[in-house]
Amino acid sequence: MRRLLKISKKGVAVLFAITCLYSCTSPEERIKKNEVAVSTKAHTVVIQQMKFAPAELIVNEGDTVTWINRDIVDHNVTEEANKEWSSSNLRQGKTWSMVVKKAATYFCTIHPVMKGKLIVKQ
Ligand SMILES: [Cu+2]
């Protein structure tokens, strides 16, 4: 009886340790290990009447944003501060997508008054 109790105590301890191994690992580490998946969202920004709509978009890191040009003139989507990323010029009806890694302001180099903002949720 005593021996049985010892084993079960040990068993509980092992179980506890295993549980901790999983639940005590940070979400970031678990993502790296492919134990969990991050659900990402797709967003669309319409380029119309020389404007990005919505001009400000709140996203999660890893979300995909697709811009679509609904104007008859070409536009592009270019990161403003350092031109870290840029679409090519988009003709009418063309789209361009990007996975958001960090917050940014962007503009159209053809029409610099056209500006947009990506805000990344903390
Ligand atoms: Cu433009």
C-alpha cells in the first residue's frame, strides 16, 4: 500500500513536470517549435480617388495586407521613412500584398500626398 502511494506520488510529479514543460514554455517559443499556430488575418486597403482607404489600418504582426488600385491612374505603396519596402507601380485593378512585420507609414511615390499608416497592435 505504501509502495503504491509512493509510485502514484512519483507519477503525479512526473505528470506535473510534463504539464509544466508545455504550459511553462512561452508562446513565442512554442510558435518557433511549431507547437502552436498563430492565426493571422487578411486586410484590404482600397486605393481610390487618390487615397488609401482606410488610411490607417490596425493589424497584428504577421497579418497580410492587400492593396488594390481602383483608380485609372497608376499608384504604388512605398514605406515612407527608409523605403524599406515598395510595391511596383500598380495599374488599375492590380493588387499587391505584404505580411506586416512592423508599424509603418507609407505613401505613393507618384503622388506623395497620398499617405497611409499601418499600426501594429501591441
Ligand atoms: Cu499614386
